[in-house]
Amino acid sequence: MSDIFVLEDFGLSLNPEAELELTDGLAKGEDPDFVRRYEERSASSASSSDSSLVSYTAISPNKSMRTAKIDRITIHHMAGNLTVEQCGAVFANASRKASSNYGIGTDGRVGLYVPESYRAWTSSSSANDNRAVTIEVANSVAAEPWPVSDAAYESLIRLCVDICQRNNIPELVYTGNTSGNLTMHCWFAATSCPGTYLKARFPAIAEEVNKRLRGQTEDEGYKQFCEYMERYMSEAVKSDPSPWAKAACDKAIQKGVMKGDGSGAYNFQRPLTREAYLVMQDREGLL
Ligand SMILES: [Zn+2]
């Protein structure tokens, strides 16, 4: 197949079995000369509107001006185990006419190739890529089912959350077709991208991203605080006095100043309320 490139073609010393399924990003019939004339005024570096999760930047010449507002994310797989640097080297080749906004390596690092303000040439669909931020994810094993590492998966979730937050996308909606805002390459071209492993996880990816987006709300934060507080208090119930306080604690029990909760637990590590403090003062005859 002419649109499959063996990495060695690009002088990269990789597993020779590794292939890039980074098929031409331009849609069939699109005129590369038309889009290429934007290159003269294209940015050569990242802008402040891109993700702060990026740790490697190599801006690709393969991009054009966006004609639509960002409202979706398209996830691809590399069909190979490329680092963010190796992926950037492939996209640096202007004759490939392919690129993506971001790439994620098996080590979880994130690369930027096309600033979000530009349309990347990733999904063989002008209509999709003008509205999408596109992400290429490395496969930890370059064979069926084309898995990705846990580190890459976690980075993918974080990057999606970050893209949604910065572009005011309230949630990722996976519908199984192009009516949603989480899309895949194989809906626009004859390709197996994003591979069996990622394809099966699209609903879970949307769910996890949405959970984290909602988790940013105050109510969720307070709920989590209460859960942690409950855990902290139940730990404190079991705690014995610290060595330096042991003698005083024993004396307090002996004198009946400290009576515990009635079940034999004295809760020495728990915070003291004002009412408990006053009761103990009373028991000592100080009131
Ligand atoms: Zn793809």
C-alpha cells in the first residue's frame, strides 16, 4: 500500500517491522498547493493557546489555517512505537502532507507538531480536521491489537481534559459516528486507525474525560473533601498517644479527665472541640 510508510524510509533506526499508518492527512481531492500557500505566514513555534502538557515541540510545515472553531477531538494511533521526537521527524517532511496537532509517546510524553490555531492534516477529512484537535498515540506493541501503554493512555486522558477546558468544550460525546465530538480516522478513510485497542476504549475515554471535567466543580471537590475527612477521622480513632504524650494521657485516663467514647477508644489523635475541652476542664474542677 502506497500510503503506508516504513520508518526506515525516514532514516530512523527503529524496529524495521514498525510502520507508520500516518496516511496522508489531506482529504482526497484537496489541493495541497492551495493549503500550502498559507505556510508562508504559518507559525514556527507554539503559542500560549497550546497545551502546557507539551514537553517537546517540532512544528510541522504540514498545516493550514483553521476555518472553524475547535469543538471536537480526533484520536489516532501511530501504527508503530514512535517517540515524540521520531513522530515529529516524520511530520517535518513536507512531502508527507501529514501531521497532527499532538503526539504521545509510549513513555507518556506529549509532543506538539501543529499549534491548535492551525488545522493539522491528520484524518483525511478537511471538514473534521478544521474543527478537531488531533492526537497521534504511540503503540507499545506494533501489532494487533495495537495496544498503547498505561502512561500514554493517562497522558491522552489528561490532554483531552486540557483541550476541552481551554477550548470551552463542555464534554466529549462519543456516539459511534460523526455526530459526536470524539471522532476516529476510520470514519473518514479506508484505514484501521486508531486500531483495535483504542477503538474499543473510545466510550471509556469519553467517560473518564467527562468525569475529570466535572470533578473540577466545587460540589465534586467538597464531596471528595468529606470522603477524605471521614477517612482521616476513622484513622485517628485507632491512634495511640505519641511517646512524648503517653505519660500525660495515662494520667488523664487515671484521673477520669479523659473518658473516651465509651468503647475503650480515647481518640488521642483527634481534633478537640471547644465543648469537649470545657467538659474536661469541668472534670478537673476548673470551672
Ligand atoms: Zn489515523
